[in-house]
Amino acid sequence: MRQKQRGVTLVLSLLVLVTITLLAVSAMRTTTVQEKMAANLLDREISRQVTEATLQQAATLLPPAAGVSWYLNNLPAPVQNTADVWHNNAIWQDAGIVNLSLNGANYQGQFLVENLGMWTSRQDPTCKPRENPLCERQTYRITVRNKPVQGRAATVVQVVWRI
């Protein structure tokens, strides 16, 4: 009776073992991809929190004191079809720095402030600067980023701030 079986059980058990192995490898790959996605989401969220906290700190420093390195009266005007000046790391060498601690980890935010001059308030369309000089308010553009770390998410935020 044993001579008639000729190893069919061995072949079937090997096929079942291969199938189980393929399922396990597939499950591990899926888990690894999900773990990377979760890590990227965490990086992005931390990056956003660092830039928002840096923006809040930078706004408290307005109007800027004379001679601070992070205050720029004139940055190059944007030119169509060229990269923004914010992509050039040299512009960030004189940036203001805010040190932050989130969940026990230390991060740095960087900021630059530009003087945009006096702007009329958009909230009051009846405001006419010639009749009422208080209609205009000092306006700045604050550019904030989290200090770049190789392989980590980075965020750049620009806001127009009136005081």
C-alpha cells in the first residue's frame, strides 16, 4: 500500500508550506508599507506644528528691532518660471531661530521677515488713506520653515501680518 502513494503527501505539504510562506511575506510587506506611511504622517504633522509655533514666536517680535539679521527690507522680487528665493539655502543663513520641544524631542524653526510697507485695511472698504491716515497699517511678510533634516518632511509657510 505504501508503494502506491509515491510521495503525494510530501508534495502537497510542500505546496501548503509555500502558500503559507507567501502569505506571511505579503503580510510583512503590507505592514512595512503601513508603518512607513504612519511615520511620514507623523513627520508631516510635526513639521506643521514646528512652523506654526515658529510663526507665533516671530509675530511677537514685530515690529523688529533695528539691526536684527532676520529682518529683510528687500528680498528679490519673484520672477516667473524661476524657483522661489525660499528654495535657496543661502537666504536662510541669517534667519531667526526658534527652538522647540515636542513630546520630548527638540526641533528648530526658522523665520524671515520682510517689510511690505503700509497697506490699507481690506476689512474696511470705506477706508480712504488720504482722509484718514490710520486706515493704513504696517505690513510684513513672515516666511517660516522647520529646519530641514535629511529624509524628513519640511514645511514652508508665508503669511502677511499687519500690526
